[in-house]
Amino acid sequence: MRFVIPGLTQPAPYFDTGESSTSDTGSLLSQGRRLDSRRSLPHTQYKAGMTTFAGTKDAVYYECFEVESLESKEMKDCIFCQIIRGEKPADFLYRDDSLIVIKDIRPDAPVHLLIIPRKHIRGINEITEQDRDIVFEMILKAKEMAKLHSLAESGYKLGFNVERGGGQFIFHLHLHLVGGW
């Protein structure tokens, strides 16, 4: 869909696409929705540029088109999401409606477990206030698994790797439980 706004000589940083398809200039500018990927309509990408309008070159256009959301692509490609959906094998130690616990396929210790929420959260930097309960559940489940694997007395480590620089290579929140040395 293309929106043309006559009289502007450069793309405006704000506009509103409205709730439905429209080319009404008033509705485009009325709510002042930011033209960026974080605050625009979901699954929509925008392109702005100059065009001619009624024989002049003083009009700005915005093009909107549907794209696959980055989040849905990440979820399709995410190895943990594939394991949760049953598309990839894993050694499950625990499953419920909100968490799974599996053995790490490249263990750093005799006991190396991954506590993973079923909800796809990219990592620690993306958790929100609504994710508070799931993070708490992950820690409680890690404590329970440590006891089950006789690590509670001898000791263990819990860790979240955050972004590539912090050692995160699978971008789905998960907690490492490591011990048994």
C-alpha cells in the first residue's frame, strides 16, 4: 500500500497507518505513530521516499508491506522451540506447561542441564515484567533438579549466558545448571 502526502519535501519521522488500509492524509498524521520497527504495526515494514504529485516533485510517499516478523522466524528456526514442539530429539528430564529440562548435548560438567521456558524469549535482555514468574520458576526448577541429581550438598552453578559476548549461542532464554565435579 502506498500513502502519498503532498506538500512535504522530506519524509516525516512520524505518521499513523490507522487500524485499516487508508490513504487519508489526515489519518496518516493524526496519531503521530513513530515510523520504526519497534513501534510500527506488527509484521509491517515501511519505505519512504520522494515522488511526484500532480506534476510536482514535492510529495513524500510511504509504502507499507507485510513481512514475516522477526520473532516468528526466530521461533521457527530456534532449536529449543523445535525441541519443545517435538520436531527435534532431546533427553527430557522434566516437562510441564511452562518449562522443560533437558541434558546439554555438549556438557561442561558431569551434570549439565538446561532449564528452558516454553515461551520463546530471546534472552535476558528481552525479559519483561510479565516474565517474572517464569524466571522464578526456572530458578526453583534448577534447585529441584540439583537436589534430584545429588548436587545440593556438594554445590553447583546456575548461569544465564547473555548475547554472543556472554556465551549465548542459542537465542532462547535458558538457564544452565552445572555441577558434579
